[in-house]
Amino acid sequence: MAKNAGQARRWRDGAALSVVAPRPQRACLVENSPASTQRWRAVVDASVMPPASAPFARLDPTLDVVFKLLLVRTQVLLVDMLEAILGRPIASITILNPEILGALASDKPIVLDIRVELGDGSRVDVEMQVRTAPALRSRLVYYAARDYADQLDRGDRYDALTPTAVVVWAVEPIAALPHRLHTTYELRERHTYEPFGDHLTIHAIQLSALSSSHGMGYPANARVERWARFFAAQDEADYEQLASEDPIMVTAKEALDELSQDPTARRLARERSDAIKLYEKDMASYRAAARAAGQAEGKAEGKAEGKAEGKAEGKAELLLKQMSLRFGPLSEATLVRVWAAPVEELERWGERILGAQTLDDVLAP
């Protein structure tokens, strides 16, 4: 393969494909793990790199449909990303849901995640979220439990279960989570922190914490941080800097550029973006209508309560005058009881005072 500089190794739909590269490339064998696991990466020869400016608008890789298309079409990127996040080498992957139907792209409530089975049988669910909904944490737990349980059919042995991990990339901060770039949640004993097992893990990666990724005493994983910088890149200089640091970033940049020039990908991205904007606009309208209805109801209730309170106060004041004229000075306990009484009871006491001989006769149950 090294002799054929006009081809690059790419991965699509779980099978290796040879595709014509847009410019000469060379294949490089990279040592990338403590266990000396080796795999092929497509690396661009720096001597033939084009000018920095791109004649097209790049798609936003934080848009979930672009995120999924990028990693499904160029699976070497997905492998590298998962190795960085999980902290272990990955021999092979199988994407369980590679399809993106047009109807799904235009349906905002649908989550465009990537469900992956690794070579050792363990599973990973990966997604990108531009907006962090209040129920995001609950949904991540549900996804982890769902993928874990989906491994078994009725009658299967429990010891056949393999670890399941959920990975969420979030553009916005996730509520109630530490503002760190990469946070990992596992099943552990509360006091000793002894792990219960590695079968359920949730990785939350917050791009908003990228600038403070070395904060709180937890150094960021360099490869995870590099992927975060790729998703947060703003201009050509950012991409070129990343490409100079790691060959996989060259492949990532090329794959994103290629995807950005694909009419189908651009159409799906536009439809998805429009669907998200429309969904958010509808939700904002619903919330505004609910607030308006609540305010109107509150005003109506307030007016009714105000009238009732005014009526009660008037009756209490009149009754206290009558009682003091008939029975003399009233005790503090009697004053408190009358002022706190509802309208119906005040009316009943007012009727009794006309024939009562004592104050106790008026206030009797």
C-alpha cells in the first residue's frame, strides 16, 4: 500500500475501502499504545499540503448529524477518539446504527448517537449535544442501562455481559457536573471508592471547559483535549495547528473538508440545523404562552383572593366592634381568633351575637 501514493486507507460501514485521495498521501504505521498495538493511519505528506484557505464553508462538527457522518464515514477517527477517551487500545469496531435517514435529520427530538461494539464485545454509545437539556443526565443513565441490557436475550447467561460506556460531548456546561473537560462516572463504593466493576461508565466531555482543562488539579488527557480543540476550532489556523501536532488531526481535517463539499451532507446538515432552530423556537413559544397563562391565572386568583380577604377583614372588624360594645374589652386570644376566622364563621358569629348572653355563646363551635 505504501507504493500507491494515490490511495488512502479509509473505513466505511465496517469494511476497509480504498478511495482516491484528493492529493498524494502516504501510509504511516503508528505506535500508539502501551500494549504496542499497531494500526494504519492515513497521513498527508506535508510537502504537498495546499494553501491554508478553504474555498468552501466547513460544516460544524458539533452539529450532531455532521458529528455522526464524520465518524461513521471515517471510522479511523472514531477509533482514535474512543482510544483517547477510554484510555485503552481498540483492535476493531462495528457501528450498530450507521444509517442516518432523512426523516431523522429533520426530527429534532431524535438523538443522532453512534452505537459501537468494540472488538472485545464491549459497547460504547457516543453523541454530541449542542444544547444540554435538563433531563440529559437521566437520559445518559438510561442509554447506558439500555445498551447493557440489550446484550442478552432471554435465557442468556449474565457472565456473557461486557462493559458499556456512554460518551457525551457537550458544547454547553452540563448542569450539576464539575466544570471539567473530561469527567468520568463509574460504579464505586461511597466511602472507600472501591470500584464495583467496570460494566457501566459515563464520560462527559464539556467543550466549555476547554480553556480551564487543567483546573481543579486534574490534568487533561492530551488526546482528549486535542479532539476537543478540533470540535471547537474557529478558523484555518486552528486546524493547521492541530494537524502539525498529530497525524490523525490531518485525517480529521481532510475528512471534514470532504464532508463539507458533499451535497447530501450539506443538505442533511441544513435540514437538521433548521429543525433544531424551529424546535427551539416552538419550545420558547410554548414556554412564553405557559408563562402568560400562569400570570393571567395568578392575576385572576390574586383579585379573587384580594376580594375575599377584604370581605373577611370587613366582617371581622364589624364583629369585633359589636362584641366589645356588648361584652366589654376583648382578650388578645379572642382578637387573634376573630381575625383568623374565615368568612363563613364570621357570619355565623355575627348572627349569634344578637341573642347571645356571653362571649362564649358567640364563639361556641
